[in-house]
Amino acid sequence: MGLFEEDNQKIELATPLADRMRPEKLEDFFGQDSIVGEKKILRAAIEGDEIPSMIFWGPPGCGKTTLAKIIAKMTKAVFVEFSATTGNVKEVRAIIAEADERLRTRGRKTIFFVDEIHRFNKSQQDSFLSFVEKGTITLIGATTENPSFEVNSALLSRCRVFTLSALDSSDITKIITRALSHKTRGFGNMKIVINDESINFLSIMANGDARSALNALELAVKSVKPDKKQTIKINLNTIKESLQKSHLLYDRAGDEHYNIISALHKSMRGSDANASLYWLGRMLEAGEDPLYIARRIIRFASEDIGIANPAALTQAVAAYAACQYIGMPECAINLAQAVVYMAKCPKSNALYVAYGAVQADIRDLPNEPVPLHLRNAPTKLMKELSYGKGYKYNPDFKGKVEQNYLPDELIGKKYYNENPKPIGSDKSHKVKKD
């Protein structure tokens, strides 16, 4: 190894492990098979060097920046990385001018990767528009926020949006294992002993964030003093201290995840606001995705409250929107408001029971034809076949119109209780036991 090669290796090893371990090809890129798996549209575009401008939307540590760099390398484009948190429009214009010169004089494309693109306001985002339109740059924007709200609609219409998911624990395990074994960029040349239990715990508690997992692993390795044989022994306690979350017994993939969301659901159903707040806090403080909780609250509003208080659904949807707009930790109070509201509402599962009965009939009975009088008759032939014949147009009548709206075989069928009462006083409502 020459002097310069040795110096370069020292510089590389001085960079954070998470940055060193970024994969350089799709084969080493774990997760996101839904968008870059075999025969997926984005993978085909990459392999065919036909990359559109696009927005990557996903949580921290899911691989947005890494995927952009892989795309640049595979397509032999110049990769320019820019952060909207620290950069400005003047810098953007300078980068685009260089890209234009590069394209005109050398015919080489530029991938302009803008991290945290939502940090630019809508007028600042306009600076990309004409250059994306002309193909001067291929823009890849990365955001943790919903691009429907945070990205200029004109720019959004010129980009494809790809949603990246949080990595599952098996993907994180592969990433950790690779870091431990890689000899040039990881810890492969060090004697590190770590058991499967510790790796699994780290994989789960990273909450789908590869960067968080690798940062914790690096901190654990650096904090343990080698023994006489220069072996670094990492145990579960070391990993917990590195994560700084050892007091929270919760994981997004195991039993405790489902136990706690079940406890929240049942506490709201049981009208216990204090317990509802406690279980909400247990999830949020452990790093649970607030949008996951908000989706469950939306479901609860119709399943366990329904027509007993129709405003519950409005409250739940508003809480979801609040989580999208401001994120954690600020949106915790919005979710707290929502769960207390749900807990204090009167309860009725009439809608849940009614739709379950509909599903059963659709599953177990033949598909009945639509009655002729309910069918549209846009053509002469349809009219001749009696489509729409005998239909009573409701606005032409006073009061309720007597006519059948169900198939003949289901006439008289009652799915929904017309007068739902709160659970406890209405014995006809059977509470689902989950």
C-alpha cells in the first residue's frame, strides 16, 4: 500500500460508520424492494439510464440519500449533493450553471440531489422548475414530510414521487452484520464479539433507521476497552446504553408493539382517558411512527364510536393531518388530544357490526343482480330492456319514497341499527374482542 493510499484509508475510516457503509450498488442496498426490486419501474429506469426527476419520501435512515448516490453511479452521472437546510437559491443557481455547462460541452448528465427539499419554501423551489423541464438537471429531492403539502405543486407535477418505507428489523440485521464483517469500511479487521441477542435488539430498537443502528454500533465499539487479546466484547447492556433507550420496553416488530397498541385501543374503548394517555406515551417516547398511531385512531373513531358521535372521525383525521404537518415531538400533543377525545366519547360499534354482516353476505351468498329500476338507461337498447323502468325520483315526492333498493333476495335485510345507542345500554351491539 502506497503512502497516499494509506492516508486515504485513514481519512475514510475517520468518517462515521454510517457514511462509510453506504452501499454503492443495488445488490447491497437492503430494503425498498417495492420500488427497486426486480422488474420494478424505478429499477428498470436506472438500468436503462432513463432517470426521471423524482422525490424520495420516507422516514430518516431508510436509504434516500444512499439510493440517489447508487443511481448516480449506475448511470455515470455527476452527483451533486445539496442540503436545503443550509444552502440557498444563489448556490442552487451556481450548481445548475455548472450542470448546464457540463451537459453542453461534455454531454454528461448531472443528478442534483436536494436533501430536506421541504425546507425550501414554495418560491425557492421555483428555482428548479425550468431546469427540470429542460433536462438541464435530473432532480432528486429527499423529504421526510408529505410532498403533497411541502413541495411546490408545479415542481411536484414534473417529478415522480417514490415512497420509501422504514427498514424492517431483518434489513437492519443485514446492515449491522455487513458492517461487522467488512474489512475496508467496517469493523472486519477488528476482533469484535457480539451475540445474536444484542444484534437483534439493536435491529429492532433502531426503529427502521439504518443510520441510528450503525451510529449506536459504532458508539458501542468505541466505548468498550479491548481485553488483553485485543478483543472487544459487546453485550446487550452496551447496546442499550448506546441507544439511550434501555428504559423503554417496546419494539415495532415484536409482541410488545401489538400489546401496547391493543392496550391503547381497549383503554379508549373503555373510556379511560388516563390509561389512553399512558399507552400513547409509551409508544411515542419509544420512537413509534406517529402516523401509525393516528391511523389506528381514525379506525377507532368509526369502529368503536361511529354515529354515536360522528365528530370523532373529524377529530381523528385532523390529528393525522397535524402529525403530517408538524411531526414529532410537537404532534404528540395533537395525538394526546385525539385519544382523550376518543376515550370520553359515547361508544357504539353499530357500524362495525353492520359492515361485518355485509361482508358475510357478500362472501357467503351469490352476487345478486342490480334491480332493473335502479339501473341507468343511457341507450335505447337499455330502455327497451326495462333499465330504469319504474324508478321513483325521490325529489319528485314528498316524504319517504317506498321502493326497494336491495336485490330481490335481500329485501327486508337489516344491516344497520337505525337508532344506535352507546355500548352498555344497547344489548344488540356485540363488542368485538381482539
